[in-house]
Amino acid sequence: MSGETNLSILLQSLQPQLQEGVYVFCTIPEHHPIPVDKVLFFFREEEGISLILTQENAESLSIPYSYAAAWISLQVHSSLEAVGLTAAFSHALTQAGISCNVVAGYYHDHIFVAYSQAHAAMEVLNALRK
């Protein structure tokens, strides 16, 4: 497994990057075609398929959504076996009253926060680097 596992190094190396755009969470039925070229993330759940895509793509595909978010990528290459990173940043965001939804990719963690709280979340995440 590649990637960093040391929590102290992970926190010092977070390098949060705010992606441009508004991202939304949606769901579609199991047998609905998935527009893979327009979807950032999908996950099959018992109730249906969860999607994350840009607000613009959701609207162009007429897929209803209820949560508009900002996407923050942590540029540190964290190991999938690292312990405590999600707890550390979610606790810090909790203390600031900011809800977060996390997606772990192979190389990086990605945090979705309410679009209106994006800059406050960036301040909190950058403060963890000290």
C-alpha cells in the first residue's frame, strides 16, 4: 500500500485545494443509465445509486438534487490504511459547525461541505497544518 500513514505528517501536508464549481448529491434508480462522463462519483446502495456531479450536469440531465456542496481535495497522498486523518479533520470541522461528507480516493481524501461554508472550511483545514 502506498501513501502516508503517519498522522502528524498527514496533517502537516494536507494542502487542501478548493475545486471550482458547485457539486450536488443525487440518487437514481438501480437500472437508470449512469452518465459516466458527467459523474464525479457513484456508489451503489440498496436504495439506489448515489451520484456526485456538478450542479450544471445534474440540471442538464434533469436529475433532482437536494444538497449543493463545495469540493475540497486534500492533496496529501494518504494511505487507505492511515488511522485518524478523517477523525482529525471532521472533528475540526465539527468544532466550527461545518458538516462534511467524505469520499476516499486511492490517492486523496475529498471533502464536500455546504457551498456557503467553503471558505470557512478551508480556514479550518489550513489551521490543521500548523
